[in-house]
Amino acid sequence: MSVHHVGPIRRADVELGDLTVLVGPQGTGKSLFLQLLRLALDTGYVLDQMRKHGLQWNRDDFSTFLDAYLGEGMGAAWDRQHSKLVFNGRELAPEGLITAKGRRSKEPVVFYIPAQRVLSLANGWPRPFQGFAPGDPFTLRDFSETFRLLMEQEFNRLPVVFPKSNRLKAAYRDLLSQHLFCGFSLQVDRYGSQNRLVHTRDGSPAIPYLVWSAGQREFVPLLMGLYWLLPPAKITRRGQLEWAILEEPEMGLHDMALGAVLLLILELLHRGYRVCISTHTPDVLGLIWGIRVARERGASIEPLVRALGMGKPDKSLCASVLHKDYRAYLFSQEGNSADISDLSLESERDDQVWGGLEMLASRTNRFVMDLVSSPEDVQERI
């Protein structure tokens, strides 16, 4: 997909793989690109949901639609003369996106987990679509509505939300229980006349949402999104969903907890989803790098999966994800994208190496190594 002259993006050309990772500084258009990708893939569904929940826009002014879809003020990102969106080699005209002409499917093929997912919980329970302000982004409102439906339809009479034997594989549950929930369970609790999500352990008083750690508050909505994408029993994927978009899955997580999330991303690939991620951690790129090197050398990735925390690697998962198509792109402050899928460790510019994600750590390491090897020279440079 290509995006031209939209907001901070001058030109972003991204060839989508089975796993596509977007990196780059804040404000370079990664989230904007992913939301436009969702719009291109799910035009009919997006318009149907927006109309269903009473959102309105001027059919003759695409900027008013973007204000409703991307969020208040984002209509100004579209330049009538220069902005362009190209998908599968075909330019998508604004009037076609507004009316979904020729793209009438109301069943989504994308499930989008936004960066603002923590806002989906109000007093420990997911907010409905219309529980947000009119100018809030569609992706957040739609995610929260799906989260609410999951809780009310699939956990209505089942108070235990995590851990559950029919949700996620035991290896994932064990990792999350150890590194994220610290032995607590996640349950539905009745508080007055309303339900709420709480942490409980061994009959101790319930721990409400605002008392959870920051990482737990960030992760629980992500967990519910993964529950939606990874249904129980023998169902591989949910409905017609083909794509999973995850913004910054690392938010608030310790490295060991992040390892569990990376394993769940591999599980999404194993089940046949195409996954797009925006991230500010080098660990996602490190995972791709490890898989790429293993494939080039004819090696198994079982040791890599074990390093992520899975004590007994799933051989079927390891075999399937080894041969997926992995791509990575750097979004720059100049407004362009660069294909860094080769994940080279050599570049004339520090910010081109893995999108600058290891730049600060690399400089610190260099300083320490220089100081240890020749402290007098370093002191003179200081």
C-alpha cells in the first residue's frame, strides 16, 4: 500500500508481508498508515458501523469523514490536490471510500488493537461505542465495542476470565500468569448494580482496575483482543477475519511479559492471520532477525522460541512461522518510509540501523566499552 501526502507522511510505500512491522519516531505517521490500511481493507464494515452508531459526515468533503474516522482535527491531514491512497496498485478515490462503492461487505476482515486501548476500560468495564466523545478515533471505539461484546456474550455467566483452560494454550497461560498476573486471576465481579473486572487471589479482597499495575492495565485490553482473535476449541480464526493490526503491543510490559506477547504474535501467524505491528521496541525486530537468520542457515527456531519463555517449543508453530514473509519499514521525520527488511546492522546513519531503536543503548554501550578499554582517552574527550 502507498500513502502520499497525508498528514506527516510525504510518501510511504509498504509491501505487506505475513508480518509487517513499522518503526520510527513519534509523529511520523505509523498509526495513520495503519488506520488507512484498515479503511482500505474494511471500507464497507467501517461505514456500516459509523452509520449504525450515528456518526455523520459531508459526502462531498472527505476531510469531514476523516474527522469522524481518524479523530477530531485529522480531516486537515488530507490535501485535496496532493493526497493519495493506493492499494493493490489501484488508487482509492475519496468518494469511493465514503460510499464504499463496489466494496459493500459489512463483515470485517481486520481486527485492530489500537495504542489507546487502555481507554477502553472505564471503571474496570469496556465502554460501548457511543460511550466515547464524537471526536474520538473509530479504531478505539470499535475495539472497545468488540471488547464489550466479548465480555457480555462469552463471559456473561463465566466469572473467571483468566486463566481459562479453553482460552490460549497452557504454555501461554503459564507465562502470562507468572510474568503479568503474578498468580492473580482476572474475574468478573459485581459491584453494586454493575459488573467490573478485578484481580483476585486465594479469597483475598478484589483488586479493582485502578489499583492494577500500569502494565496490567495496558495488557488486559490487549489480552481481550487476543481472546477475540484466538477463539476456543478447534476454531483457527474468528469469522472472516484475516488481518490483525496491533499498535505498540509492548506498552507497559517487562521483557519477560513481552516475550509471552511475542509468542502470541507467532501464534497469530501460525493460525494464518496476516499481522501488522507498530512498535518502539527492538525486540520485535530482533525476533524477525532471528527467524530470518535461522531460515537462511537451515536451522530450527526452537531455541529462539524457548528464549521467549516457552519451555517446550511447539514444533508445528516453529515449522510454520519459519517460512512466513517478514517485512520491516522505517518511517522517518522527513515523511518517507524506508524498507529495512534486511535488518542490516550496518549503516552510515545511526538512525537507519533498525530504525534507531537501539541508538541510545548502542551509544551507552560504546561509551562504557571505550571507558573500560581506554579511560584516559575518554576522559580527555569529555
